[in-house]
Amino acid sequence: MNTLGLQLVDDYFRWLRSHTQVRDVEGWTEITVPFLDRHNDHLQLYVQPHNGDYVLTDDGYTVADLEMSGCRLTSTKRRELLDTTLNGFGVKLEDGALVTKTTSTEAPKKAHNLIQAMMAVNDLFYLAEPTVASFFVEDVGQWLQSEGVRFTPDVKFTGKSGFDYRFDFVVPASAEHPERIVRAINHPTNELARASAFAWIDTRQTRSEQSVAYAFLNDAEQAVSSTVAEALSAYDVKPIPWSRRADVRDELAA
């Protein structure tokens, strides 16, 4: 049994619970979680009973904030990417809001998925200005392909806790190297580093003991904070600034 891994998971859940606030707002229950958006505001989701089940939503905040910042979702490519990302978490876009419906039994897992979707959408479009030729995940995929790396894109694993996590790429094990699991983080923040580290901590207990996790960090616009890299490294996720991607080419391609 991996005692250290279990302890980290327990510590994470204690931290999450102690930093989560709940209150009633006009017939909805507002849940404020300790994950920050790009304005350093805490993410909030809302839940309400509906026909014996529950509706969970971000109340339109995620998409509205992006559009107010100039990131329009009018292009076919961006909308397709948005829909694909949301579908991976079982979340839909309804009248501008991220929404998921659930039974009481599945509510904790669906709330987790909605938070993950909010963070993923925020990260996907953070640098999606007209001057940017393509999205970071696509850049990573194209680079892997150009270097002859065999991979499967957009893979979902279930962690020890029962929660699902999506990883951008999985490079299968070879004679020289174990399974390699890759995430592409477009806008590396401490919160995304923490979430990615926890996803790996929880997931690695259901994967091969030799599996290795990587995080490609977009440093095209600004340098990656040392605290982000240190947080990932502390939990055995290899932080790879995009400008240093050649450093891991051989271990991914072999």
C-alpha cells in the first residue's frame, strides 16, 4: 500500500473541505471552492434540486468572463474545442452557462467534474487571442507527432478516489520506457499545478507503478513561476517549459 500517496489524498481533501464555503443565494446553494480563476477570484458553482435530482451550474460566469475579455467563441474551431472539452467532463453549455444534471448519489462526482471543466475552459482560452495561431494543446500534439512520438490523445482515467481525470496525451510503454502521461497547461498557475498534481496522485494508484507524468507548461508569453514548477515536481510530475521541450524528446519518442 502506498502510505504516502494515501496521506497526500487525505490531506488534499481536508484542505479542500476547510477552504470551501457554502451559502444560500435566491433559491440556489452557492459553493465557493479554493481554486482561483485568472483574476485570482475563487471559483463558484451553484446547485438546486430539480425533479428529484440536482442541477449544477457556473451561472454563466466562465464563458461570460472570457467573452468580456475579448475571447469570442464564435469561430467553429473554438466552439468545437469548447464542446469537446465539456463533453469530456459530462458538462453542457446551456444559454451561456456550464451545466450538468445529476442524482444525489452522483452529485459529488458531478460537482468535481464541473469544477474541472471550469478550470479547463479557462485554461484553454486564456491566450486564445487572434494573434495566437493555435491552441496550446494542439501545439503539443503537433510537436509530439512531428517528433515521431506514438500517443493517444484525450484519455480519461479513474483515480483511487473514484473521480475521473482527463489527460491530454498518453504515450504507451515501450521496451525502453514506461507509460508516460502528459498534460498541456496553457496558463500555468499555482491552482492548476495543484489540481494537476492531485489528478496524478489519485490516478497513479490505479496505473503501473512505473508510469511517469509530464506537464508541458506554456512559457511563450511569460516565464513559468518557480512555485508552479516546484509544486509539480514535489508530486512527481515533471514540469517541462514549452521552450525546453527538446529536453524530453528522446524519452517520449523511445
